[in-house]
Amino acid sequence: MAMLRLAVIGAGLIGREHCTLIREHPGAELVGLADVSEDAASYAQGIRVPYYADYQQLLDDTKPDGVIVAVPNQLHVAAGGACLSRGIPCLVEKPIADTVPAARELVEAAETAGVPILVGHHRRHSPDIREARRIIEAGALGNLVAVNGMWMLDKPDNYFEAEWRRSPGGGPLLINLIHEIDCLRFIVGEIDSVRAFTSNAVRGFGVEDTATIALRFENGVLGSFLMSDAVASPYSWEVTSGQALYFPHQPGDCYFFGGRDGALAVPSMNLWRHDGAGKNWQDPLLRQHMPLDGSRTYRNQLDHFLAVVSGDVIPVVTARDGMMTLAATLAVETAAREDRTVTLAEMLS
């Protein structure tokens, strides 16, 4: 396999993780890093990678095969557009942009140029999420009826020393929920409309710490989701999956899918069904554990991006797909703020 030359724009926490993954991958070479901070320059020197304060110069000098964009959300369109204008495929970290109009700008640029963008919704590359989708599509649960999910963790007090995290936009809806929305879209289908309630009763900041969300999917499935960043619990994908970069692994579940013929808990991958036809709630259920392949989420994502760069596959999360996840997440924020049901059609109009 030919070695693919990759560059990274943005040397924050996730940008540096991408650098590490690229440097460890046998099929990739890190040819440059761009960021405006002096700390990034020191980091690049430490890992012996060419450093640039200007990502335009990085792109022109190194001419990479692919680029990972890991700058702040509001800069995604400019950095992604710079890659597209040079015909370079890119992996843009989630969310694809900070607003739906900005996302649409990047979507249209990618589709016009015919250059692929992979949006960094990494959970789609996780073996539990991929297997849940396969199980449901194979009909193991029968017709899907309902889905329930949870994300409850306890963010430390010093997390909120940054003022923006105490203000609207800094809560779990716009920072954390987008992962959950993307997983539900990937497994269940497109979201039609949402309703949401929020509370800031724990900390009293100008942003929510707890939210409950109701979802209606286009295929008729109904869903609910409970999230809080003020609860000590293991009930989140980061903790239960064992796939997240910075969290301890404690086995458990955070998603529950219910169908006419069975139910599936994820990420434990326990599938519950009756042992024959004609059974009902007064009959016992059998539990079947569905095995996973043991692969690692972020390595899978990089493998997939390299295949996208090579032209072997289309992105599992295209720019347009990423825009839909952003729109659904912003719909939840709007529904909570305005105390009403919000449709996806409204968000995209």
C-alpha cells in the first residue's frame, strides 16, 4: 500500500490526537501541522513535523493527499474550503460548521468541486454502533418501534472556569448531544421533529446542565433522550463503550432499541427475544450476546479516511450528512429555548 501524506490543521486536544494516530499508522505520514499558537510550534518541533502558522502555506508547501481539519467550529468552512479549492479531500471534525447556512456553504462547495469531505462523527466507526445498525437493518428486532438513550456524566467544577461554558451554547446540548443525534440518525433514520425541556437548577449558570428530549423519526419510530453534565453515573457511550480516548471503561448500556420482535441494549450488545412465535409479555425472554470485532474507533476512522483519500470508498459521513446532524442538534436547542416542537424541515429551510 502506498504511503498517504496527511496534514493536520489545528493543534488542540483532538488535533494532537489525530497527529498521534497518523504517526502510528503504517499507511500514513504526517507531513505538516498548522496552528497559530506558539505552543503548537513547540509541539510540532517536539514530534519533528514541519510547522506552519498559516494553513494556506501548509497546503501549498506540503501538497498533502489529505487533510484533517480540527480548528474551532466557526473556522471549519474557511479551512475546509481551502482544501477543496486545491482538490484535497479532508476530514472535518464535528460539527461540520457552527450554523446550518455555514454548513450548507461547505456542502455545496464539496459537491461542486467533486472532492469528498468526511465529517468526524467518530462513533459511526465504533464496532458497537456499526453492529447495532446492522442488527436492526437485518430485522432481528422486527419493525423498530422506539428508542431510548442516556448521557449522564459529572463535569468537574474547573471545567466551567472558561466563561463561555457558563453561557448559552456552552452546555451539553450543543457540545455533547450532537454525538447522540448522529448515532440515532445513523441507526434509526432521519429525524422529523423534536421537543425538549432544559434545566439549569444544579449550577444556576446561564446555560442548561440537564435536558430531556423527545424525538419523532420520519419512519414513525419515537425516541427519548435524557442528558445531564451534573450526574455521577456510568450511563454514557464514552464510559460504557470503552472506546473513548479520555474516559475509564465501566461496562453498561446507554442506548436501548425496541422492536416488535425484540430489544437491543448498546454497547453491551445484549439482544432479547422470545424463543418462538406467538409469545408475549407473560412469556420469558432469551438473551443473546452479539459479539463485536474488537477494533478501535479512532483507528477505524483513520483507516476509513485513508480509503476516502485513495478514492476507494465514499465517506460514511458526508458533508451533507454532517449538515443534517447539525440541523437536528440545533433543532433541539431551538425547541428547548422557544418551548415548542421544531421540525427539521424548518431548520433546513
